[in-house]
Amino acid sequence: MVNDLTVTKEQEWWSNTQLAALQHMGVQDAPNADLAVFLHQCKRTGLDPFSRQVYMIGRKNKVKQWQNGQQVDVWETKWTIQTAIDGFRLIARRAADHNREKFAEPETLWCGEDGVWHDVWLGAGHPSAAKVVVERGDGVFTAVALFNEYCGTRYDKTLRKQVPNSMWASKPAVMLAKCAEALALRKAFPQDLSGLYMADEMDAVEEVQATVVEEPQEKKPEWTAPSEGVLMASETDLNKLHETKNQWLAVFASASERDFNNEMRRIVGRRDVNGNNITLTECETATQALQAQIIKQRTQTDDGQKAETQKEAPNEQAD
């Protein structure tokens, strides 16, 4: 059954309804290039982003950049497309059925520090590694995941160190097996699963970065709170501004997310403006100014097309 949120094989870009839904799912700051890759993965895998079968998550990364002749640390957001292990299994099953290939139930084994593999983990502590074997057609694909490399952690203030988070502490064998299975399935189905990661595989990366990202937040310039009595933009106002933003980026095709943010700052006259501190007046002013730019750009485009048509008309009559 097709509805306004259904992703089709024929569509080349997200519809306004889909973009609005994606913004509520936490990807409102994602650049168009990453959204394009996300759409491609949804079409390629057949997974539904609006049913949470596949989703995109942004994580902060510190990179080196040159500014005014000096190399400085800059925090950038890296967007990763993820799914659950059920999504991996669904894609693998569809691919095998489509090609009429053998696809056996993956075999899972665990081992401790002694290196002895077991088909069930009954140890008191966590396993040191998990191994999964996948059979596809005539091929056999094996992958091993080490606990120390994939375990998701959290910072324990009492112990003053990183410790396994709740899921990895309570179900270490299950979590490690899922990571190993994802590795093995990617080996067996590279054309269908390349570039796609499972959320549990990223636990270690996410937790480490989350503890580091907190520090530079204190160094950000503080914004001046509006005077008492000043109305802040409502959710309805922000939704209208977001819709205008999508239209602006579509009309100015060569513009980037950064270009839009710079234009917003120019219109409002405040460098630290964002969705959490924008006032009602600023939001309305920005929306109206951006809509005026959109209308002007569309008019210029239409006039240019009409001029081209008029130039071609005499030539056609002469022929």
C-alpha cells in the first residue's frame, strides 16, 4: 500500500512530506549529500526509514583544518546509515531468494581467553570473541568479533573509568554475536550490505565520542537571552521555517547547508541563532525573507526559459 511516506524506486529526491518526517526523526541538520546517500540506500535495500528499519545517525568527529595560517581542531558531524540485525537478515534473505541461491542459517560460536570455541556461551563472564559462519551459494564466509573492540561503554563516575553499558553488561554474548553476524553477512552480500552498519557495531565509537564531545560545548560563545516578555518561535513557526529551508535549498541547487545557515545569520543579524533560541520576530522575518528570495529566483528562471523559447521560435519559422 503506497502512502505519502512510501519510498519508491522511481523517486529521485525526498518529497516535502518525507523531509518533514525525517526532520522529526533527528536528521534536520544533515547535508543534502548525506540525505541523497540515505535515499539511495533505502531504495537499494528496500528498508523503510519511517518504520525505523533503517536510519541515519550523526556523530561528532574532531578534524584538523587550516584557519588563518594555523591548524586548528574543528568538530564536524559524520552521518552513518544504520539498521538492526533484523534488517541485515531481511536484505540477505531477499538477495538469496532473488538469485535462487542457498543461504543457510548462520552458525555462531563463542570462545573465552582459552581460545576454545563453544556453540553456546555458559561462562560466568563475557566471551572474548564471537565467530559467525555464513553459507551463500557455494561460498563460506567467516567473521570474528572481539569483545574489547565492540563492547559499548559508559563512564562510571564512582569507578572513574569506562565500563560496559547496560546492554553489553547484561547480554554480552548476544551483543557480540550480532556484531560478528553483521560482519559475516557484509562479507557474504557485499553488493547489498556495503556501507550499511548495525547500531550495535557503533556502540564503542558512539560512547567514546559522547564523552569527548561534552568538553568543547563549554567553549561555545554564549547567546544573549531575549529580554523578558519577548516571544520565542513556536513549533509551528519552526516547522514553517524548516519547510521554507527545504524549498530554498531546492531552488538554489548549488547552495549547501552552510550557505543556508550563513544566509539565516545575515537576515537575523545574529551569529548564534538556532532553533533553540530564535525569537518569533526573527523566525517570521527569516521565513518571509527566504520566501521572497525563492520567488525572485523562480521568476528569474522562468524569464530565462521564456527568453530562450523566443530565441528559438524565429529560427524554427525560418526553417
